[in-house]
Amino acid sequence: MHKIYTSINQIVGDVIAVDAEDVGNTELAEVTTRRGTSLAQVIRLDGNKAFLQVFAGSRGISTGDRVRFLGHPMRIATGDLLLGRVFNGSGRPLDNGPDLSENLVDIGGPPVNPVKRIIPNKMIRTGIPMIDVFNSLVESQKLPIFSIAGEPYNELLARIGTQAEVDIIILGGMGLKYDDYLFFRDTLEEHGALSHSIVFMHTAADPVVECLLVPDISLAVAENFALEGKRVLVLLTDMSNFCDALKEIAITMQQIPSNRGYPGDLYSLLASRYEKAVDFETAGSITILAVTTMPGDDVTHPIPDNTGYITEGQFYLKNGAIEPFGSLSRLKQLVNAKTRDDHRTIMDTMIQLFADYRETQEKQSMGFQMSAWDMKLLKYGQLFEEKMMSLKVNIPLEKALDLGWEILHDCFLPEETGIKRSIIDQYWPKKL
Amino acid sequence: MTALSSGRIVRINGNMVTVTFDTPVMQNEVAYIRHGQERLKSEVIRIRGNLAEMQVYEATTGLKIGEEVEFTGELLSIELGPGMLGQIYDGLQNPLPEIAEQCGFFLQRGVYIKALSESKTWDFTPEKKPGDSVRAGDKIGYVEEKIFRHFCMVPFTLTGNYEIISIENAGRFTIRQAVAQIMDQNGKIYPVFLSQTWPVKIPIQAYTERLKPEEPLVTKMRLIDSLFPVSRGGTYCIPGPFGAGKTVLQQLISRHAEVDIVIIAACGERAGEIVETLRTFPSIIDPRTSRPLSDRTVIICNTSSMPVAARESSVYTAVTIAEYYRQMGLHVLLLADSTSRWAQAMREMSGRLEEIPGEEAFPAYLESRIASFYERAGLVRLHDGSLGSVTIGGAVSPAGGNFEEPVTQATLKVVGAFLGLSRSRSDARRYPAIDPLISWSKYRSIIEEGQRERGQGILLKGNDIAQMMKVVGEEGTSLQDYMDFLKAEFFDFVYLQQNAFDPVDEATVKERQIYIFDFIHRIIESEFVFERKDEALHFFQQLRQLFRGWNSISWQSDEFKKTEQEIRAFLLVRTREGKHA
Ligand SMILES: Nc1ncnc2c1ncn2[C@@H]1O[C@H](COP(=O)(O)OP(=O)(O)OP(=O)(O)O)[C@@H](O)[C@H]1O
Ligand SMILES: [Mg+2]
């Protein structure tokens, strides 16, 4: 039987303080108010004073309300029963299904021992040439999509999710618009993926603090499946909302901000989530794809900046396409040597020529003379944008490589591409 | 022995715990928090009245007010002895493979395992005899550890002179068996073991003198050795925005640098990167020793999701191990990636202590901590006259890629070489993305000074002309200027840039660097005859292609000489009066 305390003596922001004894750090409690019951978590202990972060927010809490400590940290049910279900940020059902309490695990569990990880080696195919050819996605990679409001980042996320060959998809929504949630649900359903998906949903209308739990819950469930040998893909959108929630709590707790109001431990807080991505030595894997919207399209803003320092590259979504520059998959070299032996050649050559095209474009806009070479580059760049970069394109890697050769053939003489003779002999299209 | 003191928790804030105590407590003393069956390691970082504030090296989940804390009377220390080479330790020197054996996939808090095997025996050979006089750091014998003579040394903690009373004959010993007894002037006797403990935050200084680092440390990275060199016993830093290539560069250096031992401190960065090192090093054969790289490497890893407080101890543990091997007369290279994560850990703790924050909320003592860390590098002459060195190279991860931030600035004040990576070079895939326009080094290059200056000069000039050309276009640039621009680009492409994925190009030995630099120097000095710019451009494009091919051919092979002749012939055609050859 857990003790109940009624002496709430401080309410600041979404944090309350209550006099209590025998409380553990990060322990969970239930706060019962006139509006109902909310979960809350201990975030600091000072003598007999316990500070709690209230998931449903502090609005309507009265100093006389009851706080009941549960004797354990935040937990989440795991296992197959979750498949096809939808929950909120605290793990309560949002569909009409039953509340689950099977195989409870603590969220935010300990880190994986580095010696138990293996070097990732399996490519995840997406059908998107800008990813498969130029920045291959690798199983167990952690990769954000850097973007700005208005760009189709959720569409891209859903598309990769539904096309990737994985066993389980977990979607963690943070501050999502309800329409976006419906979009995700419908897309998963259309592709028959709903039955092996789990959704943890925090919408823009839900209390801010609840948003903080979404990555941890999603990843704890993912980890449990991965340990059973499953390949799990975790989609998180939008991590910038998560960071802003962290900022809000930090300010409430009067922490000294380090950079534009964000707490100094933002890096560690993000890293402990992203580092859950893993390829286990003798079990499954977790791959994390996350959306990070960049305030003001500024990549040096603390959110994308700290994210970039943690993740293994990023896809930069701009003007409706994945930008070749600024996008990077740091793990691509682990897989693109064994796909097809022209893969790296096409990747390097096409990007170099595209860089030249961008320079020519700049020269053109400044009114400088266009040489014959410049004209070739302009033709090439347009074909590249239309046939490779456009997100409408959906073809397997091998088709995309063939298409690459065709574009090069349409625009250049073989020697102008700088490609080695031996590869040209093998791959340069013979047609006229 | 006096009874050790204990205390009780009164406050918990993240990984900082405040404890009341009533018997004496020492600053930086190690203490264990008792939580049920668990004992969690922590360190006293501030004492006020009868309250000690401690950083906990573990997650503090579940800890309660009133729980007991045992003080140990010891500073945070590690054990130094044979068996460290090839090991993978966490920031507190727990061996991670052994932890995995015991705990499985996950790290379990409160599990601490001895750093060195207590049961393994080592072949000891004595080098001193009874009656010999010794002092701290003196070698009394050795065991074979991998390819090195691992010396057994008089404990560094002892001061003054000692006499050897007895020493074991050659034979097998564990680190727990004394191999000698020594006596001080007052007749007090001390045992000497194959291992000893040392507090990590204090430098080991059992040597005669510190010398100026003058001998180049060849990394086989051309841009570094030729233009921005590092010396044995010196220090350098690699600041750069995310994804610019700091880690790849440090990994290349860890494989190719001409040193005896490499200590890798993975501090607050990705676990995946250290996995690459620990999985590949056992199968990469070091050409100098014909042994796996792992035989001369120690990895200290506190990756970004491991406890934050141990980031600090990971860099100190690493540098202490480096100093220990230096005491044996070895050249040691310590690579830390990234020192910014350690600085951030300091910032987190400072915030919890509610200290007055400095710039970007870093504590006021940031600079002095960074300075005293790099000060532990150095070339030293040992008591027996031999030389040993610790070279430190630290990656720095500036917020927003802006080098004006406090950690980069504090580091630049103390290091001997600055290898600044720039986003524009990494975006253009010009690897290694060390920006020659901003980098500098105080050390001596392997390249003759006049040539080196000329090389750097042409880069500056080429850049100026490139900037101009953006405004006035190619058509507004003189042929002379355009030639200089092409020469600078050529130098950049075939010399500064190095292909990390090409088995030959990834590492260039010193002799080859000197030879090629001289060759390129003469190209830079040559006058070429061209009518038009596109002719010149085409010529240099072809030359670049030839040269890049040359870069992937083994040094001094027949093919190397053949290609050289080809390049010389190609140059002759266009050089005024065949001046180059
Ligand atoms: N010398 C190189 N040759 C080829 N590719 C490189 C080289 N250096 C870096 N890269 C590319 O850049 C990517 C990022 O490099 P790296 O991980 O070293 O960056 P970093 O500066 O350490 O970034 P962070 O601060 O985020 O850790 C690599 O995965 C690789 O694709
Ligand atoms: Mg790095």
C-alpha cells in the first residue's frame, strides 16, 4: 500500500513540490485533482521535499490535492499485444483497446555495452534514389530529416517507413497536428503496415510534459522487440517539439540556459535517446529516423546543431527534395561497396557534376558568359533534378544506377565524366 | 587505520547528490552510495559546512533521501600495470569485455570489475640487485607485454632514495605478488609490485626534466606533417562543425602515426564509432611491428549515453595511462574525441552546484582545467637518460561550428598546433577538411622551411584570386593570376587532399612527402606557356589526373618511377625551356 501525501506546497510551471518521505529519485506518482488523475515524475529531492513534473500539466492542481507515489519509475508494457495499437504520451490507449500491463519495462533503461554492438552492414532500401544511391540508409542508423515548416517531411518519413523492409514500425509523435496523425494512420493502413506498427501519439493539443516521454517510451518498446531478434524502425516527429519541452522544464526549474534558452545538457539528453539505435551482436536492431524542424532554416540553431553532433548524418529536405549537399549518411560506406560495383562511381561522379552545375547556375545568374561546357552542365543539372532528385521518383537502386548512366550518356562524352576507363567500358550505354 | 567516515543523502539533483557527514571528508574523495544491494561510485566535488556535494558516476534513479554513503579515504585512482594494452575500458577503468561477460547486452550500474587480472602470471626479469639505490620511477625489472618491455617501476608515490633489500629472480608472478622489497632512510620497508595505483587527476612526474618537443611526430597525413606539423610531446586540437571529419581524421592518425602506443579516449561521442575501432583493430596489421594494431592500443570509452560524470574521469584515466607508459621510455599518443563533451559535463555539474556561470554557461575554471589537461603532454628525460613522450590531440566540437565559443578559444590558447576543419571544405569533399587558410602550428615541419612557406603562399594567393574571380569572372582575370589560381588548386587537389579509402594514398611516409613536396614546389615555381585560359585549365586537369594516379602507387615501386617519368615528360612540353626537369 503506497502512502498518500496532501501537502503540495509549491506549484511553478508544470512542476509541483510536495512534502513526502521515502521517495525514490525519478519515481512515478499519481496526482489526483478535480479534473482527474495524472501521472507525475520526481525530478529532484531536497530533504523531505519532492519536486514532481506533472505530465498533464499543473493547470487546476490545488494545494490540497492528493499525491500517491507508486514506488517505481515510469514503465511501459511491451510485446506483441501492442501491435496495431495507438497510445498517448503516457502510454494510455487512445484507441478503444484495453489498457495493457504485460511485460512492463522501465523506460530510459541503461545503455548498451559498446562491446556488444556490431558494425552495421545491412542496407535499408527506400526506393528513393537520393537515399539509396547517394546516401544509403543502414539498419541501426540514427538519422534525422532536417527541414522547415511547410516541407513534406512527414510524407517522406511515412514513405520511408512503409517501404523499408523491417519487422516492426514504431511511430512516436510529438506535438503533431491531428491531421498529421490521421495521415500517418491512413498511410500505414493503406500499405498494410498497421498490423505491425505501434503508435505513441502526443498531439499539439496535449500537455507539453507528456511530449517528453514519447521518445523514451517508443525506444523502450523498440528495445524489447530488438532483444527478441526483431528489426525495428522508430519514426520520431518532431524532435524539435521534444527539445522545446525540455527547454520549458529547464526554465521552470531555474536552470541556467547555455544557448538561446536551451539547457546545457541538451546534447546528453538527445544522445541518450538517439544512442538507443543499435545492431545487437546476437539479436535484432533499432533504426531511428527522426524529423528535426530547424527554426529559421538555421542549421546552427542549438536543436539541429546538437542533433547533428549525435546522429550518423542527416537528410536535408529543402524545396520538396533531398538536397545532395548538406545531406550525409555517415554509414553509407559500410554498405555501398557490396551493392553493385558501379554504385560508388555513380554516386561520386553525379554529385561532383551536380556541384559543377550549381556553380554554373551561379555564374549564369551573375550574367557571365556560358561556355559549351556550361551548357552541358545546365542540361545535366535539369535532368538530375527531374529524374533523380524529385521525390516523385520511386525506383529500386539498380534501376536508379542504370538511369544515372543514361543521364550521363545523354549529356557528356565518357572522358568528360572523369570515370575510370574500365568502368566506362562495362557500363557506358552503347545506344546512340 | 582510522575508521572511514560515512554520511547520509539529503538532496538529489540529477547526477549530483548532497550528503551530510560528521567526520572529516576530503575534496575529490571517492565515496560509494549504498542503495539496497548496489554500491554506486561517486566523487566529492565541493564541501560546505557539514555538506559534501558529490557527482555520481552512475544513474541516480531510485536513490532516496537518508541513504547511506561510505567514504573511502582515497582519491579517484586507477591501477597501472601489465595487461592494459588491447583493453577496452570505461571511464573508470572497468574492462568492458568482462562487464559484458557478467552483465550481457547492457551496462549495469554499480558493477565494478578490476582493471587488471589478478590471477594472470607474467614472466618477470629483474634488472637490479640487492643494495642498489633507487627512487620513484626507476625500473627494477620488466615483463613482456605484447611487443613491449613493460617495466616494473618503483612506485611514483615514493619520495627520496631507497635501497633494494631483496628482489626476486626471474620467474612468473601475478600483479599481487611483490617482486622486490625496498627500504627508505629510516629503515621502513616497502614492497614493489608489477602494478601500482595512481590518482588520475594528478600528473605522474617521476622524471628528470621536461624537454622542448622538437622531433616531428609523423602522422602520414600530408597536410599535417608538411604544413601544420605535430611534435612528439606536443599538443594539437581539431575543432570543426559536425560531420566535418574530426573522428575520421583521429582514426586515421590512430592507425598511422609513428608512435609506440596509442590511447584512444572516446569521450561523450557515438558508440558506433568506437565499435568500428574495437572490431577492426585486432585484424589490422601494423606494418611497423607486424602485429595487430590492438596490441599497441588502449581504448577508454565513455560514449554519449554512458554516465555523464564519467566523461571527465575518462580523459584523466586516459592521460594517466599515457603518462605511465611514458615512464617506460615510450612515445605515446593520446587522442581525445571530443574534449567539448567533457567541457559540457563540467558545465552540467557547475550548473547543479549553482556556481556563477561564465560565457555560454561554462564555469569560470573551464580554461584552467583545459590548460592543465594539455599540460600533461610533454617530452621528458627519465632518470636513466632515456626519452619518453605523451602527445595529446583533442577534437573540439564547437556549438554551431563557431570557433569563437569558449572551449575552442580556451584550447587554442594552450595547444601547439591548430588543425581547423571547415564546413566549406568538407561540403566540397576536400578531405581531410583541414582549412589551410586558418590552421597553424608552432612545430617544425619535415619540409624545408622555404618550400613550406612557398606552398602556403600559393594557397593564400590562389584563394585571393578565387575570391576576385567571383566578382569579375574568369574573363576579368589575367592569365598570370589565373595560372596561380590553377597552381594553388593543383597543390590542394594532389597534395593536401588525401583519399582515406585508397590503401596507398591514405598514409604517406615522410620520405615520400619530402620528395613529392619538392616535385610540386618546382611545378609551382615553373613558368608555363599557354595562349588561353581553357588551355591552361585543361593542362592542369590532365596533370591532376596523372598525379592522383601517382598518389595511389606504392612508393619506390617500378610503377611509381614509370609514372614519374610520364609526368615529367608531360610537364616538359609546356614548361618554358623545359625548366621544370
Ligand atoms: N578523410 C575523409 N575521407 C572521406 N570521407 C570523409 C573523410 N573525413 C570525413 N569523411 C566523411 O564525413 C563523415 C563525417 O566525418 P566524421 O564522423 O569524422 O565527422 P566529425 O567531425 O567527427 O563529426 P561529429 O562532430 O558529428 O562527430 C564521414 O562519415 C565520412 O563520410
Ligand atoms: Mg566525430
